[in-house]
Amino acid sequence: MADCLFCAIAAGVIPSTEVLSTDLVYAFRDLHPVAPTHVLVVPREHIVDAAHITADQGKVLTEIFDVARRVARADGLAERGSRLVLNIGPDSGNSVAHLHLHVLGGRRLGWPPG
């Protein structure tokens, strides 16, 4: 989608700090982290949010969660744990209408997140 921020980041049009990249998924450091590790994992395919996922996107979803696991392990979070967050809609704080999974960790995380 031409006007989508995360589509442009995944395509390399807008610079980011890459963490991991596959044919289906791109992971990069959040510009405004809420934890020592705060990585966004986005599909290269434009999907508005988790409420718009279809059965045809199973491979992309599997890849998103596999990349999140690999990011957590690479950042040393495998032993202590991490948090995975999917936000849907503006009331959740979602500001970019492109599916993205937050990988958070590196400190003890309270509830609510932030």
C-alpha cells in the first residue's frame, strides 16, 4: 500500500534499524521503545490488523511468530521471558494501520504495558 508507513519501512524506502528480515516478514527496532528490547515484526504483505487476518495468511502468521521467537532469543530474552503484543484499532493505542507484533523485554514488565 503506497501510503502505509510500515509498507515503506519493510520495502526499504524509509530507513529503520533492521533486526531480522525474511521473504515474508521484516523486524526492526521501534523508534520510541518502552523496554530495552522493543522490536516490531511486520508482514511485507499489507494487512490492516489482526482483525483482518484471513485463513489464507497462515504462512505469514507463522513467520511473524517464528521471527518474534528468533528476535527474543537473539536479544537474550529466551530465559527471562518476553511479551508479544498485537494492538487492534485506535483505542488500543495502535497508530499505524498495518499488522505488527511488538516484541518487548529486557526488564521486568508491569501491567498495563508501557
